[in-house]
Amino acid sequence: MAKMLSKSVVFSPSVGFCRERRDFYSGKGFVPVRSAKNGGFWGQRLVLGDQRGSPRKHAHPVKMTLTIGKAMKWWTKGLQPNMKEVGSAQDLVDSLSNAGDKLVIVDFFSPGCGGCKALHPKICQFAEMNPDVVFLQVNYEEHKSMCYSLNVHVLPFFRFYRGAQGRLCSFSCTNATIKKFKDALAKHTPERCSLGPTKGLEESELLALAANKDLSFSYTKKPVVPVPNQDDMAEPAPAGPKMPVPQSSRAATQLSGDKTLARTGR
């Protein structure tokens, strides 16, 4: 056990300041010094105070675990039942096909895009106000290759689709130009009945997705069906049965022919 006798200034870490002490340090703390005589203690026998009655405190290692909850992704906040995040190119194509005559808005965003983050709460409000409109979210960071094939190079970016008409419009806007989104939504929201199957993506876009080796998407080009001309479509009227000509009509025709020959002879 290390022993130290101090008559100088001692720093006490438990107290936090320095002061002069004349105590004996035994390795367990400062212990008051009691001399055998009332005189000075130099050269005298030292008697340490009995500390057997004081409880000993043993330090036990404590294992602490710090759990930090993951912050909620901003693009998942405030989502409405008619909002869906696209998982793949096939998922995008199927979602557009299954929408039927409903208006579909495809929202291209990036988690690191400040304009996308600022605009997201308003897009959620529009989705809540228009429950019949389908909102599809495409994460640019997770689907860069697909966005490249769809010619999406600026964010935030929106595309509107409906039924057999296919793509209605596409544009980029921010909070400062949100009126562009409002006008497009008001123009294309009214319900319409499409005369034909749902179109979805353009033929060129489908071929570009299929040609992209980074995507597990396949598409076969539809055969071109020749459209007949209107002239070819017109069919000649079928000839009816010949009816017998009455005798009076034959005689009149013959008499008319004789008069004509007579006039010519003159």
C-alpha cells in the first residue's frame, strides 16, 4: 500500500479545489494523523484511525448501451392511402396499367433534394383532397437507371397519365412554382371515359426500359396492325336479280329509236 504524507497544497478531485492538508494518504483516502504525544509528529509513531467499520465500495463495470432511434424518412411522412412508392420498373408499368381511367401522377424525388422535401407536405395535401387520384413516388437515388431511361434529369419532376390517353403532361416545379401543379391537377382531374385500353408509358419508354441491362424488365414490341383505307373498306353493292321489261316499255323504246333514225336521215 502506497503511503504519502503531505504538508503541502493537495488537490482533491472529489471536492474540486485545492487546500492545505496535514493528513495521511493511505491509498484509500486521507486519514487524520494522531500523534502519540501532543507535540509535533516528526520522529514520532503514527497511529492510523481504525476504518474497519467503514463499508468498502467496490467499483463494478457497468455496460451501457445507447440506442438511437432511426429518424423517420421525410418522404414517408403524411402519406395518404392513394400514395404509393414504386419499387421497380415493372411495378411502375403495372401501377399505370391497373389505374384504368383514374388520373395518375408520378412524382420523381430524391432524399437529398431540398426542393423535394419542401414540396412533399403540399403533395400530401393534394393527395388528401383528391382521393380518386393515384400518386406514385419514384425515389431517384434507388432507381437512377430507370429514371435515366425515362429521361428524368431534373428534380422534383412530375408526370400525369390517364387511361388510353397515356401521358398528359410532364413538368418540374417547386414551392415557388406550385401554381403549375395546381393548374395541371385542376385541368386533368375531371373524370373521363377512355375509349380503349390503358396506355401507360410510351412505346419508346418501354423499349428503353427493356434495353436497360440494369433493370429486370422485359417488353416485346407490339406488332403493327395495318389500317385499311376508306376506299378499300367501301364494298360494291350486290347486283340484284334482273326484272322482265314490260312490253309497253319495249315498244316505246323501239318507236323512239325509229324517230331518231328518221330525223338523222333527213
